[in-house]
Amino acid sequence: MEIAVLGSEEFILGFRLAGVTRVYRAEGIREFEEKLLELLQDTSIGVLAIDSSILEKLGASTRKKVLENIAPVVVPVGHEEGDLRDKVKRAIGVDLYKTQRD
């Protein structure tokens, strides 16, 4: 299973620099939504990172499908989405940072 990234050129640049090879550029909501639905069907993708600001602009049915999708796990990345701990917990269903005192 691979990690894939979908977003604008600015969004995917950091992932490219980090070595992620499956990056997809989409400009505009229509192009983003079409590519997103296509990638959700790709069984070789385990985690799909998307720009959280674009996720908010999608239609309600598409947004629901994305957030409830199990494989690949869709992880919205952006300023408004909360901290890394919450993202990991939502993505895999386990709090990896939990200690005995939490």
C-alpha cells in the first residue's frame, strides 16, 4: 500500500520534497473531485492526503464518502484540521500517543 497526495501545486510540493512519489495535481473543485473519486477506487493506495481547505468546498455527498472511506484512509491536511495526534487517531482508529495517564 502506498501513500498518495492530491491537491494544488503548492500543496503537493512539500510531499514531493519528502519523497512521496504518488502526487496528483488538481486545480479547481471539479478537477479535484473527479480525481479524488478516481483515487478512492485505487486499491494500491493505503493513505490519501488531501488539502483540507478544498475538502470543505466539495459537495456534501462527496465529502461524506471521503470522510467515511476505509481504504484508502483519507487524511485532510491543512491549518484548520487540528493537530497531528487527532489526524492519526482518526485515520487509523488508534491513539498512538496515548499514555497510561490519558
